[in-house]
Amino acid sequence: MKTLPPEDLTYTEHPSDIIAKAAALINAGRPFALITSMAIEGGAAREVGSLALVESNGAMTGYLSNGCIDRDIQLHAQSALERGTKTLIRYGEGSRYVDLKLPCGGALTVLIDPVPDRNAILKAAQNLAARHPVRLQFSAENMSKAFDYSPRDRLVLAGRGAVFRSIAQIGKATGFDLHLLSPDPEDLAAIGHLASSRPVHLTTPDQVPELNTLDAFSAFLTLFHDHGWEPDLLRAAVNSPAAFIGSLGSQRTHQMRLDTLRAMGVDESALTRLRGPIGLVPSLRDAPSIAVSALAEVVAALQQTNR
């Protein structure tokens, strides 16, 4: 039997989005089943602990398998909502659903819970919105697990020009919580709508706004060709909790940058936090490629730091 494509499915990646949606449904008094990836054997499209939810009309937010079994999950979730009882389903190797294959191999165990802990979800949504990590407990039959969920990764960009615009655009498409600072009103007018907060117009290099958007789940990048805008911004950033701090430019420029910060009194332990030149691929010359290269380094660093 060929699996039907999922119907009415919103492909949402981040757990905080699922938890926020669940909290909104709770507040609206609308029933839903919460779906959790409890165990994975072999390959899988999503990581263990991934979340989704299905409403009584079948609408699904999030996904567990990139489409190959999500339609079946929708149907089981609607059935669970009608019964009001949890169900634990195994897909792939060893599953009783032999007609539903996982192309990536292995097996996936999914918990469908039509009566999840409302108070825990509301508290988790509140904490994630306040940029605090949370832990949720899931249990059914003889399986019980707890998973940790972090706030959405934040990307704070200070810069101007083509690379600044490209990194903002690709960062937004990648799913970052985006914040922008620039001395160029035209740049802010062009991409300001992508930001989660009102963009900050920098007026002079030595008047740095408080970088209170930077937390342990944040990356901060300076993207200037006129590097005089950087020193005070970077001095503030390396003394913040940001998980990644990096700057655009050449090796020679980065050495000059470090020397300038030393002269400003920034200690060596703080300077070791500053990466440069950013980007996994050296010597690129076009803005979109530089953006992809820089963001790949950011993603890799945040994965290692916060996971």
C-alpha cells in the first residue's frame, strides 16, 4: 500500500513553535493530540524528542518523518482524540504496519497523547518565550522519557551592505530569531521587516546600544567593510553570554581587529571568543555564498554548544 501524502500539514521545525501552538489551543479550549518521537533506531528524518500536534479536524502542525508516515500519524491522532487514550506506535523495522516503510531504514516509535499535561505545556511555552530552556516528561505503557527543548536560536547582525542583507535573508529563511543593527537606513528599510524586533539605527561607532538581545542561544556577527564600526560593538559582545561571536573580513583585518580590542582593554580570554574571518569556505566573493558559508559555521557552533 502506498502512503498517501499528508493533508493539511504545516511543516514547522522548532519545538518552541509546536509548544506555543499547543498553548494557544489550550487557551482557546480546542482539543489536540501531542505527538512525540520517543525512540529511533537507525536512520530518521527527525531527531528523537521531535514534536508535532494534530487537531480534531486533522490539521497537523510539525512533522515526524518528512511525509512518509505523517498521514498515518494524523489518522491515528484523530482516532486517539475520539477515544481519549494514549497510543504508542512503532513504524519501520519490527512494526505491525508492514505496508508503511521508512525509506531511511530503522524504526521510529511515536507517542500520540490526546490528553497531554496542559499545565506543563503552558509553563513550557511561557519559559521558552522568555528564552529559558525547558524539560518535558512523556510516558506511555512501559516507556517514559524526558526531553530538553531550547529557545529558537537567535541571530543578531550588525553591518551594512550586500553581505549584511544576504545573511539576514538567509538567516530568516533558516529559522533564526533575527535582530538587526546598521548605520545604513536604506539597508534597514530593505530588510527590517525580517527582524523580530525593531531594527536599531547606529548613529556613531562609539555609541553602542545595550546588546541585551544576546543570550546563551544567540550568535552575534559584525558585517562591515568599514571596520571602524566594530570595536565597541565587539567589546560589548565578547562580554555577553552569546554562544557565537564572529566578524567578516580577511586574516589581516582580523589580526588588526584583535589588536584594537586589546588596546581597548579587552582581555585575552574574552578575545578567544571572537571568530574571524567567519565562514567555512575561504575567499568567497559574492554575498549569497558568503552568507551561506558564514551561517553554516554559526549553525555548526550552536549545535555543538546548545545541544
